[in-house]
Amino acid sequence: MTASRLPAVRRRAAIAAAVLLLAGGLAACRSRNPADPVMTLLAKTLRQGDRLVFARSLDPEGTRIAAVVVPAAAKPELRFYESTTAGVYGLMHVTQQGDGFRNLTVEDVDADGRDEYVVTWEGGHLEIIEVIARGQDGSYASIFQNAGRQVEKRYTPAGQLEFWITSRTYDEKPGQPQGYETTVYAWKDGKYVEVPRKQ
């Protein structure tokens, strides 16, 4: 191959590679479902200046969706949306517990067969925990809120979720190291209550 033909060969190879990349990109776009319920909701609800932090469908059908949105010049909000008509969502519940959102898990905290939403936030030097239940009538309610330097989740043999929350006591005298204490909250008689710490 002569030196004069080398650039033309490279140019054709580059064009062929670009065509392959473009074809792959178009195939990927076609494979994405344009009717994805999360995408439909976000397209209709996010406003200019909103920043999406987190979004997930809470059921296989996509009729319940959770989204964390930071509105312009505001703190993040966790929003729960529900749909009874395809593509149409209503805002059912909003909560805001800290300066930053950290996580949301779906789990049966009281082992009654119905899932709750366990949400963690951060605020300053604290970790904030909130448990949100969805009633049979579709209403949402916060059934536990607390905060500490550290929040640990543990499970009882019955499968119920406990929260071990470690916080500073502020009982130390000048010159003494900072003191910390762990308080345990367990599900009892239909609510979370403080219980003795197991050794």
C-alpha cells in the first residue's frame, strides 16, 4: 500500500466505525421502552430548576413511584406518586427530613406481610431515619422518626426491624472524652418504642 492511499483507507475505516456506533446507539434507543412509567412521570412532574436525585418504581406495574427531587433553592424532598389511570400520576405524600437524602429501602419492618419504606437522610453530623407506612386505604403515614450519630438496623428472630441509635450524651465534664450512648427502638404493640438494650 502506498503512502498516498493510507489516509483514504483510514478515513473509510473511521466512517465504518462511526456507522457501527450510530447503529448501536439507535438500537439502544429503540430497545428503551418509551412508555416506562418512571420516565412518563418525570417528564410530567419535574419543573425547571428541579434536580432529580433518585427515582424508582415501588411495584412491578409502575403504578407507585418514589422520587427524590431537589427543588431550586430548597432541600431535597421524597415524593410518593400513584396512578389509577395509565400515564396519570397524583402526588400522594411528601417528606423532607434532612439536608441530604441517603437511601430508601422497601421492607416489612413489623413482619405483618405489608411493606413499609425505610428512609435515611443526613443532617449536619446526624443520620436521620424515618419509617413510612402505606395504609390499606392508600394513605401514607410516618410511623417512626429519629436521629443520631449512627443508626444501625438489626432484625429480631421474628423478622421485625429494630433501630440501634447511637448519640452523644453531652454528660462529659471539661477535659473528658465525648460520651456516647446507644438506644434501641423496637416494634411493640403497633408502634416503635424504646426497649432495654440486649447485652
